[in-house]
Amino acid sequence: MAAATSFGTVWCLRKAAQAFTVSHSHILRRNAIANLSFQRNLCSHLLCVPSSSSSSSSSSSASCVSQTVQALKGDFDVLLKGVGERSVTKEVKHILEMARRASLKRDVLHTDFLTPPVLKESMQVLEKLADVKAIAQGGYPQAERCRVSVGHPEELTSDPDIISALSITGNFQFEPCSHGDFLGSILGTGIAREKLGDIILQGEQGAQILVVPELDEFLMSTLVKVGKVPVTCSKIPLISLDYEPPRTKSFKTIEASLRVDALASAGFKISRSKLVDMISNGDVRINWIPVTTKGTTLKSGDIVSVSGKGRLKIGEINSTKKGKFAVELIRYL
């Protein structure tokens, strides 16, 4: 009797599995096609150029197969070779995994707000994947912190509505508050930093902030003070954001090297010895990443940030007849 019951149970389970497979065959087939498409796309970026000799060609092909297998198992190290900072690499890898899931499921997924280095590296890597579309948005054109939406090109056809703007108002005429004051008060409510985008200061009126939409109601009811100033927090449309393009001042300097201590000391008008001390104290960043050595070389487009001094962008670099460097420095005011 027990044997008959066991056989009957197995038979029922087998029939149920067959029925499920038939009824969901279109879903399984669609996922299989998407998976094959994503894998083929990864393979195209991992293939090596074959050598003219047959032996080297064979070893090159074997190496490519090995790299491809690793990537198909979810190891994106090959695509991440150009990313230097370990913490940035870890976040970009997470975003690649998210993109893979979105592509396979033909879905659209969103990151939290990313720091500028992670945003830059992520977009560069995602551009290599033909079966993944990526859209970065921070709420306004000059936004530094942005969210990235990833998905199959046929699904991600427009900019998703994933950012909210809030206005924080109060009487800051006699109690002016800095960016750090607003940031500290907002994070003091208990939200994580990655849920918050840019903070746009509005002088005596307060500030405007970008957040993930699910925190609108929470912040409007919880954020009641910035520093010593009572505030009210209300939602505003993104089109109402009041921002200005950054003001800058450009000038040129002639330097013997492109080291960060040389260019930053010239750009911020401080002694090189003082700048070296600031590097040692962790007060100097290149492209938002702390710099650890004074001999780090800069290039055009790099952003140097010094605590308490502001930011500096490295512009055009030319060599002089005497073997030195004529460097354009763009100081953010």
C-alpha cells in the first residue's frame, strides 16, 4: 500500500512538472534566448586576435575560451581590467551583475545614487554590452551623483521616473548653513548616503535635494531642522530645480612635472610642502578618490579636490621648448 502511494505521488509530480513545462515553454524559451544573447555579447568582447603562427593561435584561442567561460560564470574580471580602484571595481562589478539580470529577464533595474568615479567607470563598461542599455540621470544636467537604469534595449525606451526633488526652506539669513550641514542633517534622519543625490544650496532660502522617490514622505515628515534652523521640506518638480552652471576661472602655469603636488599647489596658491602634508592627512582627492602619494601624475580632465580649498580641473597640457609643461588650470569658484 505504501509502495503504491509512493508510486502514485511520483507519477503525479512528474505529470505536474510536464504540464508546467508545456504551459511555461514560451517563458523558458525567451529566457534561454536572452541568456544566449547576453553570453554571445560577452564572448564578442573577450575574443582575442589570432596570431599568424598556428601554435600561438591555438594557445591564444585556448586562453580566450578560458576567459569566456569565466565571464559566462559571472566573473566579469576581464571587462573590469581597466578599473583601478578596488572599491570602485567592486561597485562596478555589482552593476554589471545587475545589467546581466536585467538583460536575461528583459527587465529594467535601477541603481542607487552613484559617486562620480563609479558612475564614470560603470557607463564605460556598460557601453561594451550590445544587449544592455544604460541611462544615467541625476535630476539636472550638471548632477554629479546619478542613478543608472539598466535593461534590454527593447524594454528601456525612455528615461525612468526614479528621482524626486525636495525643497528645504528656512530662515538662513543669520544662521547660514553649508553643504556639510545639510548633508549631516539629512543623514541624521537615518537614511543611507546612496539614497541621496546632489544638494543644491539656495543661499538664505535653504537648499534643494535629489532623493530616491520612496523617501519623499519620510523626509518631509522627519527633517525638521538643519543646524539650529527650523525647516520645512516639500516636494517640487524636477523642472523647478534652481541651479546655475559652475563658475570657473582659468589660468596657465609652467611646471617641470605633472605631479599632483606641483599642479595643485599652483592651482590653489598654497606651498608645495603644505599640500604634501594635506595629502598625508587624506585631504586631497583625484577624481573623488583619495590620493596617497605626492608623486601621482595628473592628466587632462582630472579633477583635484582639496578639503577647505575647493576643486580644480586639469585642462589642456602642452610641452614647452625647454622640456617643461604648460598646463591650463580651471579653478571652480
